Amino acid sequence: MLRPVRAGNAFEETVERLLMVIKLGLIGPGERFPAERELAVRLGISRLTLREAIRELHQAGYVESRRGRFGGTFVTRRPAGPAPGELRRLAREDGDKLTDALTFRLAVETGAAEILAKQVAAQQPAVREVLLSRLADVNRAGLQDYRRLDTLFHLSIAELTGSTLLAAACADARMRLNDLLNAIPVLRRNIDHTAGQHAAIATAILAGDPARAGQAVTEHLEGTSALLRGFLT
């Protein structure tokens, strides 16, 4: 996510990129962004442009700056999304866009899992460590943090392929559904079922089985789609 922005609209794209990181929960409330020097290098911008973008987010209440040895830029709150009633109205009135977003997510996330499963033999220890760590995090999550840690698990699959374009596509797909996902209740029965599906995805990837990995992702995302349609349309 924190990849170089285009020079023509560096300030605007920096604000967009930082907000996407916050909204997806890649850096959660109370957590710190990378140091200014590192963040500027990763975004391919000047430190002045970065400071201006952070200043705008600070004024909007998304971040705060702390001084001292353990200082930096910290996320202060969870962004408030549209009201559930408004999202239901939009989903009913523009069902084609919901279907399009779900299809897009299915394509990129299934593809990412299949690609990573093909690559896994060459980088098994690194993939295993990150994937199982993300899986453990989401399995331990409480209801308040569940969506955020679920997002991190899914996005880690694309990131582990090493393709920045694929990782960006998966993040974009998640952003298109993020408000809708946050508008439906987190159901304990669904969490228990999802835990088994997440484990199946990780197991297939680590076994180097692209077909099984793709099928596991498809089955999981079809369940999520069913919940979205059920609650919002």
C-alpha cells in the first residue's frame, strides 16, 4: 500500500494512500506509521509533502503526532463509514456495482492465492511465518478488531507474491467493499465457520496446491458475498 505515488498529484495521492491504510485497518488505532524518513522514501515524495499530508489528516482527526523517543504519527480513531441504512439503500439501488465489486475481489484474491501456492516451494519459511502469524492474529481477534485483522490476513496473501500491482489490486478490491462489510454484523457462527475456511486457504497455499488454494478462496468469498447480499439487498 505504501508504494510510490505519481508526481503530478503527489499531495492528493499521499492523502489518499494514507487514508486507505487507515480505513483498511492496516495500521490500527493507537498504532504508529513508519518514521517520516522511511515513509517519504516508500511513497517517493519529499518530507515536506508528507508533512503537509499528515497535517491535513491531523486536522481531520485521523492521526496525531507525538514527540519523544517513542513518538511519531499515530492513528487516533476508526473512520466512521456511512450509516447502515444508507448503505442498504445504495446496495439496493445500485446492485450491479455490488456484483461488479464482488466479482473483482473474487478474481484478484483467487489469483493471488493460486500464484502464491505456485511460488511457495521457493520461499516456504518466509511465507509460512507471515501467513500463519496473520492467521493466528485473526483467530484471536475480538469482535471489534475482527474485520481489520481479517483484512490483514487476506491482503498478506497478495503481498507475499511479491507483486506490488497485485497487492494494490487486492487492496482496491477490499476498499470497494469495506464500508459494506463494516455495516453488517460480525456473527459468531460466521467467525467460527470462517476460521476453518481461512485455515483451508493457508493449508492449500503452504502445500503448494494452486487449484485447492483457489477453490478454498472461492468458497470463502462466496460465503461473504451471501452475507452481504442477505443483509444489504
